[in-house]
Amino acid sequence: MKIRGERECKECGTRWSYYETGSVGCPACGSLRSVGVDERTEHTDLRVSFDLTPVRNAIDEADTDDLAERAGERCREYVRRRGFVNAGTLRDLDDTYLAAAELLHVADIVGREIRLEDREELYFLALLRDADQGERPPVEDVPPTLRAARGLAYADAVREYRRDVRTWAEDRDLTASERQALETLGEHVKRIRMLDGDVEPRTAERLVEATRDLANGLRGDEFAFSQAQERLDALE
């Protein structure tokens, strides 16, 4: 959505940036009566914290399925509120978002499983330990039983990112090649989602790499755009 991010309080005259505070409330007096003083700018990235510390602190006292439920709730809220266009600037598809998306799917599986293998539980705990720091387990550590969770998480993440890219690009004249690359990316996402994410973890990682190269290409990096096209072709 397009908003006026620079605000001025009608009560006390204080000016602040909604992009920085994420709130229409005046930081000086708390009044909700304000006006925008700049041009409307595309902005989808709501301010939201992602902190799994309270869940980690409960490891010694809570069952694994309870931990999974708590972690899933925090990941769901974070992913739901995150966006990728900040004050008209296209952000990256970052590792924190990807880790949160994956933990959300893994937690759902862990919470439903009656009996977990040691490798599955350790993988869940590794995500719980590092996801809010933007760290993801390498592809070789993904248990076969959880590879669909990673594949679906990344496909969903790329789908949401692509949606914001298209919103960001509305005021820009994309070339035919750029539009085609975006369409191809969407086709790959659709294919992986139709498979319920059940693809090799390396394939899911390549989808992310292609998405990041494409975003850099749309922002003017010609080499990155060429690399994105090659990655997308290799995913066929």
C-alpha cells in the first residue's frame, strides 16, 4: 500500500517517520491525530520483532510439541506482518524471513508427530536456536522427512516476495525479459507448491538464489539479472 510515511502531530507539532516507528501515534505526546507531510510511497514492511528467546528459555520445562506450538505462533506472526518494500525501496529476501518460514513449517510437523526421530528433533532445535538470528541449517543437514517443510517454506517465501516485487515494479517500466523472468519464477513456485515442497533441499536453495539474483537485476545489476535467468533455466 502507498502511505505518507513522514507524519506531523496535530496536537504538538512533532514530526516523525512512520517507517522508523511503525506507529501512527505521536512519539512525543501519544496523540493519534496526525497528517502526512510527504508524497505517498509504497510500503509493505511493517515493523515487527522476531525473538524466540522465551521459547528457548522453556526448553527444560516444556515438551517438544509445546515448544513447537509456541515457536510456530511467533513465526506465524512474524511472517504475516513482514513485507519487502520499505518506503519505496525493495528489500532483500533475507535469511531471517526464510528461517522463520521454515521453522513455522517444521514446528507444524513436529507438533503433530507422535514419535520423533532424534535427527528430526535436533533439526527443530537447531532452527529454534538460530532462526531469529537469521541463520539456517545447511542443505546437507535437512532430514529426508523434513525436506518438504523446507521446500514448501521457501516456495511460500518466494511467492510472497515475488508479490511485493510486482507491487514495487508497478511504477517502473520492466523490459519484456524482466517480466518473463518474473513469470518464470512464479511458475517454479507453483510447481514446488503443487509438490507440497517435496523437492531436494538444494533445489529449494536454488530457487532462493535465483530470486535474489532477479531482485538485484531488477534494481539495475545486469550481471545479476543474467545469472538469475541462468538459474531459472537450470530449475526447469
